[in-house]
Amino acid sequence: MFKRILVPVDGSSTALRAVEKAVGLAQAFGAHIDLVTVVDAYPFFGADYALGQDEFKAAATASSNQALARAEAAVVAAGLPCRRKIIDSHLIHEGILAAAQDMGADLIVMGSHGRHGIEKLLLGSTAQRVLSHTRLPVLVVRSE
């Protein structure tokens, strides 16, 4: 049924729970897992001349590689094939959707941080945005 499962990771425990769920599905369906993380190349609200941007980009890339390595270790430990990729995108959900298309995903498995109230209003929900802008099935794994 599913042959390529995309799992966005951000280093959180919720993202690792999503990886665990994806591993179970991949084992059941004989699927491959693609791990992605999204780095906002312009976190300074569009100021491409902002002081410290290169330092931020280097730190964000290093953090992304650590998150991908932890997720990849779980996938490889289960004996499954996987690819990993860092996506540059100002909007995280657009980066995830672009990766899903580029990597040929037929399922997205992602974590939801379960934000409520003002925190959700201010930060938004990446999972909700992905759900709203894709025709692919999406399995949302809730935080504990």
C-alpha cells in the first residue's frame, strides 16, 4: 500500500515517536523511509543582511544533522532502508510538502507538539498546515 514514507524530524521526542510509528508501517508494508528536516535560511524576517546569519545557518544545519542522525539510527536499527535530507525553506510546511513531492512520498508521518491557546495562535501548527495543503495521507503522532 505505502512504498515511500516521509518523516519530518526536528530533534524532538515527538518527532522520534513519529519515526517509531513510521518504522512499524514500513515494516508492515515493505516501505522505505525518507527523513527530512527543514531549516529556515532567513530566520531574521527577511533581512538577508542580518548580522549573524551565517552563524545561525551553520548552527541550524549542525542541529538538523544531529536530529537526522538520531532518527536514522532508529530506522537502520530496524533494518530498513532510508534516505535523509535537509530542506531550506522559510515556511516549514512548504519545505515538508516540497520534500514529499521531490522524494516521491505516498505517506507523511509527523509529530504534533500539541500546542494550545495563545501558543498555538502565535506559533501555529505545522502539522495542520501540512494537512491543509496536501492530498497525501498524513499520520499525525501526538506528543505524550
